[in-house]
Amino acid sequence: MLSLDLTARRGEFELRARAEFGTGVTGILGPSGCGKSTLLALIAGLLHPERGYIRLADEALVDTQQALFAPAWRRHMGLVFQDGLLFPHLSVRGNLRYGYRGLPPGERRLGFETVTDLLEITPLLERRPAQLSGGERQRVALGRALLYSPRLLLLDEPLASLDQRLKEQILPFLRRVKEEIGIPMIFVTHSQEEVDYLADHILPMTPGRLGQDLAPAR
Amino acid sequence: MPHLGLSPEEWQAVALSARVALCATLVCLPLGIGAAYLLTRRGFPGRLILDAFVQMPMVLPPVVPGYLLLLLFGTQGPIGGWLKTHFGIVIAFTWQGAALASATMAFPLMVQPVRLALRMMDGRLEQAASTLGAPPWRVFFSVTLPLAIPGIITGAVLCFTRSLGEFGATMAFVGNIPGVTRTLPLAIYSYSHVPGGEAPALRLSILAILLALVALLASHLISRRAERLLGYRAHAEP
């Protein structure tokens, strides 16, 4: 599905990653600050690697040797941020429709109601993000990414900003997305519990390193 | 027209000022937003030079930009001469010239609040938009611009009021011609120099103060409303 081998640098921090991701849910498990968010930003196209490649199926998204870099908006992936990042000036409906609206109807794999029902956010559609609770906000963020019918869904610690009760409220939704929609997902977290519950495959990550055959960071 | 105790000549100055300030603001709006965007979102060679150039009118004696405009846009100047021979357009010593002088002087005041708004904005919202398939132009119009609205309003109001008060550059570039380039501040200046001009000078000064107050109040109310609409304040459940 997705394969990558790259080196990226952010200030002093260096990330080396080499991995193959299959279908289903891949959980990347590692401590805070090991570069998990950097890795997702690289896959989503928000950061440029120093060198290396990223391929999705047969399509090269990044290849520094050929000076190839597909910008984020051409990659057709969904990214759910840790804090949701809903657009504060749009209603929940406006947020949900943001990516959906830009898709040609033939590429919309999920109906609007299907997603709002699945995530139980239909009663919230006319609200503003400022009027939502943390758990509602994350469900809307997830719905916004799903409605964009991404080829791959990237989840950047989507539960980290929530308390235990809310986590338990969202996890079943993620499982439903996995079981009913079947979009391949890469799920990044520092919680063993979450990957055990959700992931089909687990990749451990150490500071600055993803991939077991790589030398550990200095 | 309500006269409020103003003579026709005084009204002429007020109306001219309003027209000049409005045109200057309309010119500054798109250019100022563009400059603020370039200065906060794009790294490019020569950014510092553009930055300094944008700030320049704020720190120079106003007569200097006015004089430079005269050199460039005067009928003998490189741009003014070209406009005259090819399009028959003359800017120097016209009200359009007064608007150009005002726009030049007010430009930094348009740029600064927009720039601040862009810098305060969470840039990751723009990234979120791009991961939802929005090309850069759509990100700009659907996320960046609406979220910068409070700064844009503040900038436009400051630009408008600064243009109402423009004096030095206007005087140097287009002179002080009654009914053509004699704006409110120039009229006050002229009245204060003729015998018996104290009363009109005072009336126009009070009017200028009132206009400035109204503009500031309006900007405050509008941007507060915009901030609420943009969800900058948490509000109670409906």
C-alpha cells in the first residue's frame, strides 16, 4: 500500500524511517517526541524530507532523487490532527463539507448522512466549533477527513487531548470506521491500550527511528 | 445637502477628502493584503527590502514620498510622462493624485494589522485545508482571508482615517488647489492663514475629530462582531 524510506530534519531533530504499510489499521507506537507527528506530516505532504521516497500503491508521491514532491492537496489523504483543527469560522456542516465539496461526485465514496449518522454528529450540524465539547470536536474532525474519501487516513494522536471518559467514547467510533468503511489507516499514539484495541499491525517507534533494521539514533 | 453651518467651500473640502480617502482605501486593500501575505507566509529573497519599503512612508517626513511621487508621476516624470503620452492621463495636481499620495502614506497602516492577524492565525488551519484537497488559492480565500477579517477591517479603517488626515505628501505632489486637491487638512491649513479664517478652521477641525472618533468606534464594533462570528470567543449554548 504505502512504502517509504526517508530522512527528514527539523532543526536538531533527525528522523530516519523505513517501512511498508499494508491495508487495515497500522498503529505506530512510540513515546512523545519520537517524531510520530513529523512522520505523518511527511506522509501527508506538509513537510519535505531531506532525501528518500514515499510511494502510495504504484504512485510516487515523493522522490528526492527525481526532485518529485506532490503537494498535500494533490495526495488525497485524510489527516486528523491531535486537536481537531476545525475551521472556527465555519459551522460543523461547513467543516464537514470542506473536502467533500471539492470532490467530483464520482469520487465521493461515502454519503454525507452515512458519515454524520455513523459518528452521531447529525444534531450538531448547525453549531460552531467553539460550541462543541472536546469529544464532539474530534468526531467532527474525523468526519471531515472521512467525507473527503481519502485513499489513506492518517490519525495523529486523535485521542491525546481527551480525558479517559471521552477516549472511551471515541474509540468505538474509530473501530466502526475501520470495520464499516475499511479505509486503510495509520494511527499514531503513545498508548499501548489504543493500538491493542484498534490496530491490525503495530510498528514500534524509537526517538528519531522507525524500522527495526535501522541503527538507533545517537 | 445638510450644511451644519459649513460654507460651500468647506463642504467641498470635506466631500473631496471623503472621495480621496475612499479611493486610497480601495487601492490599499488588495495591495495591502497581498503585501501582508507575502511578508508573513512566503520566504523569498528580498523580503527584508520589501518589508523596509512597506514601512518607509511611516518613518519618512511625508513631504519626501510626496516629492518622489511628483518626480515619478509628474508630467515630466518617467511614469507620469508615459501615462500622458500613451493614455492622456495626468495624475499630478488632480484629485486622483491626492488619492495616490494618501494611499502611499496610509499603506503601512493597512499592512500592519493584516500582518498581525496573519501571524496570530494558527497556520495549521491552512495545512488542514490543504490536506482536504484545497489548492493554495482556495486555502487563501476560504481560510486565510476570512480568519484575517478583523485585521483587514482595522487596517481599512486606519487607512481611511490616515487618508482623511494626509497633508504633507498631498501638498508636495498635487498642491493646494481649491475644489481640486484642497482636502480637509489643507483647507484647515489655508483658513488658519487668512484673516477671519479662525471660525471655519475650528469648525473643520471639530468635524475632523468627530469623523476620526466615529471611524474608530465603527472599527471597534465591526471587528468585535467579526471576532465573535469567527468563533474567537467561546459563547454560551444557544
